[in-house]
Amino acid sequence: MPRYLTMIRIDEQNLPVEGPSPEFSERMGALLGEITKAGVMLDTAGLTPTSEGTRVTWSGGKLGYTDGPFTESKEVVGGYAILQAKDKAEALEWTNRFLQIHEEHWTVTAEVREIVEG
């Protein structure tokens, strides 16, 4: 079965100050339990803010390092999930459910891409 990487993109500059509600946390826990029980979820995690990250660039035969935060980036990857689904439609279905449990005032984007095997 193919695997898919879902990158959860957020705007770090405009995250809701109040954070997630207890109801959101309950919905997220229930969905993660369901997707894990279905055998679809292989791995998932949130990422630290870009202020704690470093970009490594290879250019002109040299390595360059830039410490965060990366203020020029509007959207950054704030988390990821690796899903094993029968096809892209199933991966998108689970991703849609993940997005729909978020509060209405949040803006979250998910990019779903198949992982190339071999």
C-alpha cells in the first residue's frame, strides 16, 4: 500500500493566542485513535517553532546555515503525518477529517504527497 506524507502548514505569525480548546484536544485524540486503529497512521508529530530551527543550504559548492526564525516564510510546516492508505483519495479523506476538527478561526493547510518507494 502506498504511503503519503501530509505536511501541516501554519502561519506562525498568526496562531490563535488562546491555543487549542479542550474540545479540540478531545476531537483530535478521538481522530488519532480512530486512524491508528484503522492501521492508516504510521507516524505523526508537531514541530518546534522555526525560531528553534536551522536551515541548511547547499549552493555554489558550499554549505550555508541560517538560524530561525524564518520571518520571510508566510507558511511553515508545523507538523506532519505519515499515512499508509489504499490510494490518494483515502489519504485525502483522512486529511479532510483532520482539518475539519479545527476551530473555525484557525487557518491550517495540509499538503498531501505520495512517498516515492524504492
